[in-house]
Amino acid sequence: MPRSLSEPLTRPALSTVAELLKPITWFPPMWAFACGVVGSGLSPLEMWPIVVVGVLLAGPLVCATSQAVNDWFDRHVDAINEPNRPIPSGRMPGRWGLGIAIAWTALSLAVATLLGPWGFAAAVLGLVLAWMYSAPPFRFKANGWWGNLACGLSYETLAWVTGAAVMAGGAMPDQRSLGLALLYGLGAHGIMTLNDFKAIEGDKKMGVRSLPVQLGAVGAARFASWAMAVPQLVVIGLLLSWDRPMHALSVAGLLVAQCFMMRWFVAKPIERALPYSGFGVPLYVAGMMVSAFALRSLAGA
């Protein structure tokens, strides 16, 4: 029988659970893991079970866990900024949001055991960062400098390094791979800042010191643009020093396209943060894969 409108909701619909876990956010760490796999120089086809497990762990498990944790501890802020989200809207009743966050944490750890000691340790670190980002007493997200840095390093650097390491049987990736992973993780600080423009009102009321709150909308937009551009300039220099001019030229072309969009974004950051994220960020992550293929060519040289 259908539920009566007056009957209190006791459990969420599966569609609401999926909304809480935000599949659209899974792409960045899955992509970064894939970059690590490609950059390792080893054939992913020969180790496809590890690749599949790693991609699932990076996106639908660890990243999804971070989304559930964030929504639970942000429910009061979301009631102001985005009241239609699962928890503030009441579609995720009671403590279901917290329960799903805990259950997904446990499931992530269980799956991570399939990737050996390195993969398990990386999953533990990613999950610890996910909880520390949102949950008190740490709540890194309360300050945009620390919170966005933690996200960028977790989503991009950690995922890339994990992909490279599990392909190498748990061995530490070489310095070139580590350097690229770090640079793209630092640049992702700017990507994370793009997500903060939609929440300025609620962040101010709830004491969340995001970069748009601290620097103002235009100041934060300028910082986000530079934060994304500078690491890519360093990547271009590294690719040239490794005698990979075509890869360097490709990343440079992607950066030029981003720069045009950055100028457009900075002019009206609050209105344009979302479309810039939709069109500019793919150019950034495309450069990640180009750089990974540069590493792959070096491995085969």
C-alpha cells in the first residue's frame, strides 16, 4: 500500500540514498586513479580486476562515503543553502544519514582489503580525511584554506598515487608520478573553491569560513583561477624537461582555453561558478590524463 501523506517517513527511498551519495562527485577520484594506472606504464588489461576494484573504491565507496559524511554534518547549513537536499528536506529521516555514512565507511574498508596493504592504507587515509573534513572537532571545511586542500589532495593526489602503487604491486611510484599527482592535487584546491560560491549565505550564518566568505566572491574567484593555473604551468615545464614537447603543448593548449574561461568566470563569479565548473574543470582533468600518458611513454622509452 502507498504511504499516507500523514504517515511519518521511517526510511528513505533508494533514490534518496543515491542522491545522498552523489554519483556525480565520484568522477574526479576515479579519473585520478585511472591516471595513476596509465602513468604506471603497466598494462591495465593484464591487471583488470585490480583496476576495477580500485575505481569502485575511489568513487562509489570512499568518495560516496565522504558525501554522506558531509551531508550529515552539514545538514544545518544545507537547511539554509539547499533545503531540498535529502536530510534537511526530511526525505532522509532520523539518523539514517549518519548510519549510511558509517555503513559505507565499513564497506569501503572491506573492499580495500582486496588491494593489498598499500590500497588498504590509502583507503584508510582517504576515509580519515573524509571524516575530519566534515566532522567536529576537526571539521577542516570550516576554513576554506584547509578544507579545500584536504579535498584536493585526497580526491586527486591520493587517488593517483594509489592507482600507480597498486599497479606496481604496492611499490612506491617514481618521483615523476608523485610530482604530477601532488601538483594536480594542489591545483584541485581551486576546483573545490568553485563549489563554495553557491553556499555563501549559509556559510556566513553558520560560521563556515569558505574562501568566498573570507576573500569575497571576486577575490576567491581570482585565487581559484591562479590555484588551478600555476600547477599546470609547472607541469608544462616538467614535461618539457622530460623531453615530451607534444604532451607539454597539449597541456598548454588546455590551459589557454581555461584562461579564457577564467576571465569570464571572475567577472561574475557567483553566477558563473557552476557553468565554469562544468566546462573549465574537464579541461583541467584532461591535462591530467595527457600528463599520465607522458609518464607512460617515458616508461616505454
